[in-house]
Amino acid sequence: MLMPDMTSLKTDAATLAAAMAKLATAKSVYRLPDRRLVISPFKAEGQSAAWWTNFMKIMKDTHGITVAFVPVFLNFPSNAAAFAPISYGFSNWGNRSPAGQSGIASNIAKAHELRRSGCSRSPSRTSVPTRASTTRPTTRRTCASRGRSRSRAAPTGSS
């Protein structure tokens, strides 16, 4: 998974997009089944959601690469709502000590709340029986601000 470190990168969106596009040519880079490139910047809040929106537009328009954006936050509660409309999912760096993880449950609840409110590209998964011996997850992506939703069945393994 491509994870630019935004604590040390001080560059414009076009320069970062060019670097990510070059790295995206590697066979080992992580992509979703629909071929979107997963980019998960560390300390994503080092740039604004508008900056990342521009970055993803450059990736698509200039490099022909659609991004599934999974920001890693150092401060999840302060940034999740602003980033939700452009994010496939979220990550929170957390504290270095298990004892310091007291707020993690509220972060999880907030992520689920943002998904339910339709303001995230994060998938919600449910299982749909396809035959007696298997189930196949269905993914629904919605966002009220975009006014659309779609469902698709995830691919099943051969059996």
C-alpha cells in the first residue's frame, strides 16, 4: 500500500501525484478488486481535504489512476468529518501504549456514524446467500452529498 509520509513531504499535489503514479506501476502495489489504487497517507491531515481532492483529480485526469483514499490520522476526531466525503475508509495511528487507547471506541463509533450518514466512500458489507454452501458479500457505497448509490456483488472464489 502506498503511504506517503505527510509529516516530512512538503510538496504540491501534482508532484506527489507524479511520484505515486510512478510507484503504482509496480505489480506489488495494493489495489482493490475494482483496480482502484489504495493510497493511505500518514498524517493525511497535514494537508486539507480540498488538497487531497485535487490530488485525486490529478491522479485521475493526468495519470489515469482512480484512487481509493484511506487517510491515516494522528487526530481522527478532529479530521474525520472533513475527510469522510473523499475517503474509502479511515485509519487512526493511535497511541504507542495500549493504556492510551481509551478513545478508540468513540473513533470507531464516529467512523460508523459517518458511513451511515452517507458521507463516506467506506463500504458497508452484508452477506447475501448465493447458494446453500456459500455466501457472497454485497458492497453498498453511498453518499448523500453525491445523491447516488450502487450495489455490487463481490466476486466469489471458484468452487
